[in-house]
Amino acid sequence: MNEIVLETHNLNMHFGGVKAVNNVDFTLRENELRCLIGPNGAGKSTFFKCLTGLNKPTSGEIYIRGEETTHWHTHQISRLGIGIKTQVPNVMDGLSVWENIWLSARRYHDVKQANRRVEEVIERIKIGDITKKLLGELAHGQRQRVELAIVLAADPWLVILDEPAAGMTGQDVEIMVDIIREINRSAAMIIVEHDMQFIQSIANQVTVFYQGSILMEDHVDNVLADQKVRDVYLGRNV
Amino acid sequence: MMLDSNYKNLIIGVFLAIVCMLVLPYFIEYYTLSLLIIYSILALSLGLVWGFGGILCFGQAAFFGLGAYSYAVFAINIGESTLPFLLAIIVPATFAFILGAIMFYGRLTDVYLGVITLVVTLILFRFINSTASPEYMIGTAHLGGFNGIPNFQTLNIPGMPDAYIWDLDFYYVCFVILILSYLGLHFLVRSSFGRVSIGIGQNEQRAELIGYDVRKYKTILFAVGGGLAGLAGALYASWAEIVTPGLFSLGQSAEVIIWCIVGGVTRLSGPIFGAVILGLLKYYLGQQTLIDNNLVFGVILVIFVLFLPQGLAPAISSVWKKLLTAKKSTRNKLRKRAPRQMQRGHLNE
Ligand SMILES: Nc1ncnc2c1ncn2[C@@H]1O[C@H](COP(=O)(O)OP(=O)(O)OP(=O)(O)O)[C@@H](O)[C@H]1O
Ligand SMILES: [Mg+2]
């Protein structure tokens, strides 16, 4: 079996009485592409924020490649080589596409290499036609793509995305699926997602969150066929 | 090597600035001009931290005052002006560094940042005001409370304590320092450090997500701004030949902010325009008693906030561009969100 790259032990994140993440034990292995699904308010984003240092867990531990990162800052976690995209688009609206990607590449390369790296990423994500546009001028789907380009420019070996296809339609979703497959060739991935069709087209292994805990973890086909999961998605209690 | 248009603009700009420097004394007294230049440097310092780093500091006058007082105190103790001058930059920069570190490592949000910088200015003002009794001495310099510190060595030619720089020469020195400060910042904001700082000003969380230690960058930028304000303070001390607690006043801080709003902070030239134009206005208004100064500035502020939130600089610069190239930009709406320098796709080509 592949080496474990990320795991959590007994992870808890409580907001007052709300147990947004409740005793979660989670394991991700090298090269894996794992989807996290679950109904609204299941705790997916909170779990994501704990992993990426955006929330400080109430208790429990997070290990990334064996190193405990539970209380690290976001920038420190990012520097381990982890690419992160939050649920809300997080880009620099007043800067150009090129500059947004450059800032990410520059973190790990000198100026010359960073310039080269930006060109590579632009090619890979196929956004050569909009490099000089400001992020604020772009349509939603394009912004999401650029955000992935930002993530990629740092050459991450682990990529964690919160709802990369949210608010996207038809063609944009297909492009996103392609990009994610492409990223997965060189990086392990955790993808929080809502859209079942999207999940079916990318996922193998799926983790289902419900009320802060892991309800089920299995192959996508089994998960989708499962009665409990269906009930949860239709809003019935299990 | 071919100069790209960026450099061409810069060289033309510097050339025009030098022409202004030589011509202006024929129209306005150099004594007034020097003060406008000093204010421009102060405005530039806030323009840097606010416009580029996204840090709205309500206490830029604190660093200005600290620079002026440092200069005065060290000048009394040391005599020759070179070292006091340098210390007048270093002391406020260090102070800003420490204050910045506390605020940014403490992860204060914008509102608290405003409050803290405001309160620090007030405390300094109160403190300096209360130092009238003779035991408040630093070396041989008496802090003097509300009377301030008079009678210190003003700026001299480095190494020659008897060769004072004053009158027209002082004006030229101030102007050259302004040009150098502008150029320094021009290159700073185009460096990797500057570009990251601008990115942080745009979206702090994104900057963190891609691995930048936002706290460090903001602290350094804040210290640079503090140092530059201190430099302006040192020049001010030499200009006024006395330093008083009024330098730390909230009124002074507010004025810097108004200059920046009127001039605009999306480019470095904005705060300079703001300081010069409003400085002149204040000067002319001061010669009459019919209209109240503060009323006029209040009205101007309201007009700009409501109708010209990007300030004058974008307008001035588009006129300037038309003169130079006849190129026109259609992207002004988004411009306000980021300093112009970062918006080109390929900065370093
Ligand atoms: N900062 C916060 N303060 C208080 N409660 C919070 C906070 N963040 C999340 N919660 C609560 O935690 C629970 C889980 O929220 P979370 O955003 O993680 O859900 P999610 O699975 O990502 O949902 P969605 O699919 O809508 O994005 C919700 O009940 C939410 O109200
Ligand atoms: Mg969510």
C-alpha cells in the first residue's frame, strides 16, 4: 500500500455547542484522489479549514507526512508543498492573471524560474488568452481555473480543494474535471464537493461527512448505491 | 538596451520634477515650497503602507513627530547633523517595526489597527506634552513639554558643522530627497518584496495560502513607511528650527490621510499631488479670514470620498498619458483596487 501522506486523529472542532467536526479519523495516501461529500453543514469546510490551518481545531491531531501540523499557520502548511483552494474564491482581484500566478510561483523560485513556471502553468491550464486580464474582470468559471493555476504554480504534492466546481456549468465543469485529473498525476488530492455528477466523473474513494463525523468511506459506486447516504442527501435522519 | 515605456515614463517624470524644482521658486517662496516638499514625503510614506500594503494607519504623524524629535534631541547631543539625521530615520523605523510586529503578529483586524495607531499617537502627544519639567532630559536635550525643543543644530553639509544648508539650498535638498524617496519606492514596489506586499494588500488570505508569512511582510513595510515619515520629520525639524508636540497631533495624522485621499493612493504620485495641492490651498486660505479652513477641507474630503474615491492621481496620470502616447485605458474601474504597477501582465519584461 502507498505511504500515508495525511492523517487526523480524533479531530474535533466545536463552535459553542455545534460539533462541526466530531472525532474524525481520516487517512489519505500517496497519489490518492479522495472526495469528501456530505449535505450542507456536514462539516466538510470546517474539516478542510482545520487541515489547512485556517481554523484551529478544538482537539485532536493532524499529521502531514508524519509531522504534526495541528497548530501550524496556514503559510507554514502551504510551504510543505500543499496547494489550497478555499470554498470562497480567494484571488487578488485587482491584479492580472499573470501576476496572481507569479506570486505563487515566486514563493519557491527565483524571479527567472518563476517567470518560466508561470508560462508552463498557463499552458497547462490553457489560459494563455487571458493572462493580462485582471481577475476582477473574469467570469466565475475562469476565476476558478485561474485559482487552480495559482495552486499549481507552486508544484504541490498535495492539493486540497473546497468545492472547485461550485457555481460552474456544463463546459466549465468538464474543463475542471480534466484539470483535476491532470493535477492528480503528480499530486495526492482531497476534494470537497457537493455535486454528485462531478464526483462520479472524478472520484474513486469517497468519504461521506454527516453532522461532523464520517458516515461512510468506500468506493464511489458503493457510496452512491448506499441507502444511508441517499437518506442523508434527501435530508432524512439516519 | 532599449528602455521600455516604463523607464521612459520614469525618466521623463524625473526630468519634469527637476524642471519644477528649478522653476517653482520663481512663483512661490522657497520657504513655503520646502514645507510642501516635506509634507509630500510624509504623504508618500502613508501612500506606501496604505495604498500598496493595504494598511490604513491613523498615526503616521507619530512617526513624523518621532523623526523630528529624534533629530532635535540627537542634534543637541551630537552637534553635526549627519548622524542625527540618520537616527531620525532609524528611531521611527524601529518604533514602527516593533509596533507593527505587535499588531500584525497579534493578528489585529483593520479596525483595531486604526484604533491602536490612533491611540499610540495620542499617547505620544500626551507624553511629550507633559515633559515640561526640567527632569525630562535626554543627554543634554531638554524635552520641554508643550514648549517643544528650540535651538538645535539644523542641517549642515555632512562633516562640516558650520556649513548650514538653508534657504534655497535647503529647498533643493528637500526636493532631491523627495525625488530619491520616490525613486526608491518606485523600485521597491516593483521588487519581489513589493509585489508580494501588494498581493497581501489585495488578498491576505490568498497570500497565506500560497505560503507567504503575511505578518513579516506587513511589519517590514510598516517599518519602511515609519522610516520615511521619520525622514520627513527630520527635514521638518530643520525647516522649523523647533519641534513641538503638535507634530504628534491627531490633526496632523488626519491631514496626511486627507492628502492621500485627495491625491489617491493607487499610485505613488497621488499622495504627492494631494500634499502639494492641499498644502498650497491651506497656505492661501491662511492668508484670509473670511472662510474657515477646516470647513473647506471638510467639504473637499466629502466631495472626494463621494465622487472621486480614487483621488486625483488617476485623472492626472491619464492626462499625462494622453500627452505622451495617446493610449487610453478602459479599465479604470478595477484600478482602484490595486496599485497600477502590478496590473501589467509582465512587469519585469
Ligand atoms: N466560524 C463558525 N462559527 C460558528 N459555527 C460555524 C462556523 N463555521 C462553521 N460553523 C458551523 O459548522 C457546521 C459545519 O459547517 P461547514 O461550513 O463546515 O459545512 P459544509 O459541510 O462545508 O457545508 P456546505 O456544503 O454548505 O459548504 C455548520 O453547522 C456551521 O453553521
Ligand atoms: Mg463548505
